[in-house]
Amino acid sequence: MVSSVGERLVITSPATGAVVGEADCSDPAAMPATVDAAREAGRDWEAMGFAGRTRVLLSARRLLAERAESAIATIVAETGKPWEDAQSAELTFGLLALGFWARRAEGFLCERGRRIRSPLGLGRSASVAYSPCGVVGVISPWNYPLALPLADALPALMAGNAVVVKPSELTPLSSIWIEGLFADAGMPPGVFSVAAGDAEVAAALIDAVDMVAFTGSSATGAKVMERAARTLTPVNLELGGKDAAIVFADADLGRAADRCVYYGMLNSGQTCLSVERVFVEEPVHDRFLALLADRVRLLRQGPPGGPGSVEIGAMAAPGQHRIVTEHVEEALAAGARVVVGGPGGGAPGEERFHRPTVLADVADEMRCMREETFGPLLPVTRFSTEEEVLRRVNDCTYGLAATVFTADRDRWRRLAAGIEAGTVSLNEPVAHFALMDLPMNGWKDSGLGSRHGREGIRKFCRAKTIVGARRGPSPAPHLYPFSRWRTRVILTALRATFRRPRRGSGRS
């Protein structure tokens, strides 16, 4: 939670209401100067080369490991999430990402020769080089205040850019903590900076930077894109999701229940990749529902008191409790039933916690099956055939990820080919986020562009094609002055070359 006092943000714990820190608000009017300073610092950072930048990131990784408890405590204080959620989904990701980008960035971006297959390229050399955009504005949300800024900042930095992070005004402390970590690791001043504040600060940042990487809701992402269009600033959008888990009768039901509960309730369900819809094959529906209920009943909820204290923490954003409650109440009014939990939670008027809830007998048109809930809610429905479940899973405006629980790999591949989502996993939701060799893409309203992999760093670059001249004589019959004879010769040559399909012409 946050309140504003003068030009400072006062941050309170969503779990306890206690003040946990303060942050200076950035002045939107000063944003052009902030970005200019970052651009100047970025020139020296780029000049350090991959070797110099790698040394800084590996030093930051060592310091992050040494200061792990401090990082976790900062995250827990401003989000109200359990210690283990901060450790597994934020600290661990940060350590992996620092090492990954330090070691892989150069290979993704080094200038490479490109084979030219066109006959017009005969005798020419060609290569593609990647240059940094300049200053990247990273606008990050409140649900993962350490992992998500790093997910975009690290590849941008290793590409040679400077980065200005605009964290959520609810959770700026983790980004400020990262800024201090990088400074201690030897990153030059101004290369990574934090601009705390509200939507006005974000708008000013978008106007000033060379590229924007935004993570957040689809509605806000559309506003970011609209603002960036005024200056033709490139954007990458990682937006909302309504990820489905499909459980077939031949699946390991215990494993599937464990993972649906964990990845549905992780971070109180406040994860874009959360399991938010569960489709269960008819013959095992009732048994699987009982397995889910047994596991959810064991979950402890409350203010995090250190390692091992609770599984479910607080709702980090004001209003999120209301959205979850509305989804549950609307479903119940339309005929769904509560298996575990129910609407709301805590004392009357308390909006810090929503009880973990499992709903059965839900219909596809209910809000809990169509809109992003972003809370500790698992709506469960049944299906009969592959064709039916594929149609129903795809009847959604989001397309971030989906998981198929089955022992039949051929079935999984069939569904993976048909599901309209950026990632389709077998028997393991969400885990692909840590597989940074692979791009993570959002389809439909779930985003624009890629995160991770070579795609996830090249987006922070300007590609340059470098074409060499032919060796030796270079006849150019197409140049001025035109002549009837040369035109006929060229046309005859074109007909002779292209009137019959060439062997291998179907290859790219």
C-alpha cells in the first residue's frame, strides 16, 4: 500500500498496514533531464563491451547471493507475500537471470555473416549487427517487484543500453534495492536508475526514452502503447493471462492437483501465468476436485512471519480483493458452488486477505472464467472430448500459456498445436518462465513481443544489415541509361531463370 506525503511515497505493508519505507517521487517535468543523463552514462556502459558488462553482472549476482535475506525481507515487506514466494519466484530468478544474460548476451548479439540465397547477391558478403536502442524505460508492476524489473532490465543492460525503471508506486523499494546492488557491483552511475511515482511519471518516461518494456494489465498496456505511438517509440508488452490447465483421465492426478494448487495460489494468485481455469475430463472430475480441496484446506494464510509461517499472503494492491470477491459472488449467483473457501476473507471490511477458494460447476460465460482474476481462486469445470476442451480453452481474449496434464504425448502435441497461447507445457505450469533460452510470448490480449531468449535481447537493439560489394567486375545492366536491347536481354534472362521451379525452391 502507498500514500503520498509531499514529494515522498510512504510504503505500508499490505499484510500488516505498518509503514515499511519511503521513496522519493520523481518529478515528471525533470524526466527529459533524467533520461539525457542516462543516455550519457549509457555511452560509457556500451563502450565497456560485453566483457566489462559481464563482470558487473556477475559481481551483482555474487552480491545478491550474499544479501539474499535482505532482498527477501524487502520484497516481503512491501508485497505481503510469504518468504518462500519471494525466495523461489524472485530471488532464485534474479540469480539465474544475472548469470544467464552475463554469459549468453554476446552470443545472441555478435555480428554474424548471413548467407544470401538470391542470385542478385552472388559474390556479395553480408552480415547483421545489433546496436543498443539507447535508453530503455522499464515500467514494472507490483506483484513481482524484484524479478520483473530484472527480467527486462538485464537483457537491456547487456545489450549496452541504459535503463530507467518506473516501478509500481505500491512497491518501489525493491527497485531501489536493486539500484544499490548494481552500484556496489561496479555499474557506472546513471546506467540503471529508478523513477518512482504515479502514472504521470510513467507518461513522462515513455515520452523521453528510446524503447519501452511494460509489464502489467492489458488495459494499462493499451494506454502505454497509445502514449508511445505519439513519438513512434517501440514497445514490448507483457500483459495479463487467463491460463488454463487441462487434466485428462490418464494424468497423474496427484501431481496435477499439486501443481494446479501451487501455481494457482502462488503469490496469492497474483501472477500473470497463474492457473486461472481448470478443465477436468469427465470420468475423473469428482476425484480430482476432491484432491484439489484436500490440498487447499491445508494452506495457511496470514501476515508472513518468516520462513515456513504461511503459504498464502496478502493481496498486494488495493481493489484486488474486491475483484476476486466479485468473481466468486457472481459465479455463486449464477449456479456455481464453493468447494473450499468462499468470497472475501478476514474481518468485515478487511481487504488485505482473500481466502483460497475452489469453485465447481462453473460456466464458461462467468467472469471467473473469462476475466483475469489475479487472486487465489481456482474455478473448475468438466469436459468430454479433446475437440470440446480445445474450443473452450481458446474461447478467451487472453493467450499467455496453458498446461496439459496427460500421459499421452501425442495428445499433448495435438493440443499444443491447436491452443492459442504463447506457451503450452506438459504436466508443469509456469516453470517455463525460468527457462530463459526460450522466448515467452503473449498471444491475443496477453502481449506484444517476446521475453527471454535471443528474441528477448534483440528487441532492445537496432538491427543493422551490412552488405559488401561484389568482388571483381560488377556489370549493372539495369542502370541508366535505359536501352531497348538491354531491357529485352534482362527479360529473356528472367524468363529462362524463373519459368520452371528450381530444385529446392521450397526451402527458405
